[in-house]
Amino acid sequence: MPTSILGPYTRTITAVVLVVFTVVFFYTVRVSVRASIEPLFDWMTASWFGIIGTTWGAAFAIVEALHLIGLALIGGTVIASDGRLLGLVLADQEPGVVVQKTYRIFNWALILTLSTGVFMACGVAGKIYFLKVFWYKMLALSAGMLFEYGIRRPLLEKDLEDITPWVIKLTATASIMVWFTVGALGRWIGYSG
Amino acid sequence: MNDENKAEAKLDDIQLAAVVSSSVFVVWFAVYWFFQIQAVRELFEFVRVNNF
């Protein structure tokens, strides 16, 4: 099996580098980068999505309802999948089967949440730019997606019997925590500003 | 423990990456939500002391 220039621990090294990069970014250039992308939020406000979102309340409400359905589906798949890996729910089902069946629903729910989220962000761009909680949500969302597709799924593609049990439980716990944070911060944005 | 068992006890790349990233998330989650809940507790205390 070919290995990359990083050796046999490529994925681990990449994960560590990403964590270090995020921490360094947070404590160094975060503020200046945020200031530099303010015009993007002005553009979002002036875009068609922004105009529809700010002037047509019913459209915003319908899109927000779809956004919440997407979040609910993500939450449901996470509870079913990670809850099964932790042995908390669906105990009569094979863990591997439950995990595999949630993949497609999770993918579509994520697409729904992201696409409706962009529309909603345009409608309230002038507000969310100044909300700390919005940036924490984006951080949690990015981390959650990288974790899901870069770590969790490749890990669970292996036969579950070949994975150390506490690694499975730790991964499932982290997954629940990340997506809980995404959902909670999303609702927090709704009640802020 | 012989060499073969030692090799089996080692985590492979994806498992080690899962341990590293999951640990970071769990710690971050605990710290972040601790301070958020603490802020709400302080707000309640402020309201109680000032008789709002």
C-alpha cells in the first residue's frame, strides 16, 4: 500500500496540523481576516437573496423552516448513529447497519442545511457579521464536516470488530458534542442581535 | 508482551487521528459550554442581587 510523504500517520499529522493552525489563526490574524471580509457581508446583504430575505418575511420563514428540518435530520441521524455506537439506542440493530443507513440522510440533510443557511445568512448578513456566536458556529460546522468526512466515516468504514472499542465510543461522543454545538449555536443566532 | 502483541496494541493512522481530533472536540466542548453556562449563572446572580 503506497504511503504519502508524511509517512504512515498522514491523517493523524494532518489532524494535528489543522488543530494547531486553527489555534494559531484564532490568536493571531483572526480579527484582521474578519475585518477584511466585511465587504463580502455587505455584498450578501445587497444580493438577491439578501433583498428577498429582508423584504419578504414569508420567504425567509419558509427557508428557515427547511433549515430547521435539515438541522433536525442531522440531529436525528447523529443520535441514531452515534447513539447506537455508544449502545444507547437501537440496541436490537447491528451498529454497522445503522451507521451505513444514516449516511445518505445525513448527506442530504447537510446539503439542505447549508443551502438554506446561505440564503438566511444573506438576509441577516449585517447582523451576523458582528455576532461572535455566528463565527463559533461556522467553526463548529467546519470542524464537524471535516470530522465527519475526514475522520469518522473513514474510521467506521473498517470492520467495527477491528476498531478499539473505546476509540469508537470516543469518536461517537465527540460527534454528538460537535453537532449538538452546531445546532445550539444555530438557535442562539436566532435569538441574538 | 512479544513484538507481535505490541504491534497489535498500537493504534493505526485513522484510529490515532480519531483519538486526537475527538479529544480536542471533547475538551473544547467542555470548556466552551462551561464558560457559557457560567456566564448565565453570573447573570442570574446579578439579577438576584439587584432585585430586578
